[in-house]
Amino acid sequence: MNVAQRTALLDPRKKRLQTIRGILPSVPPGITEFEVLHHWTGPLPNIRTIRRDLKRGRERGMWTASGRGVPYQPQRYWVRVTA
């Protein structure tokens, strides 16, 4: 895979991460992956794509998550705002 192909793959991901960041609240308890999809504007990505992007953003410190990610204790995400 050359650089142009890799860049083309990263652009949609970058846009999704920016969209997710705009959807997430800035205070706990945050919202679930399904609530992110509910607030999504434009063509909806697959739920697996949203899960992967939410995990990637959390690992990179773009937002925070709480919850175990199991029924009745779903993971909830929010953007931590530092003053």
C-alpha cells in the first residue's frame, strides 16, 4: 500500500473521529455508542466502525469512557475538558 492509498484510508477515519468528538458531551456520564449513532448526521457508519473509532479515540486520549461494556453496564463516552 503506497502513501496515497494510506492517506485515502485515513481521511474518512479522521472525519469520523472529528464527528464523534463533536457529538460527545463534555461531562459524565457520557453517551453510548448507540447514542452516538442516534446523533450522527449524514450517512451512518456501521456500528462496528463506531466501536472501533470510539476505542481508538479513547486509547489516544481524545475522550474518556466508563462502564464495563456489557449489558446493563454499557461503555459511555465523553470528552474530558481541561481548564
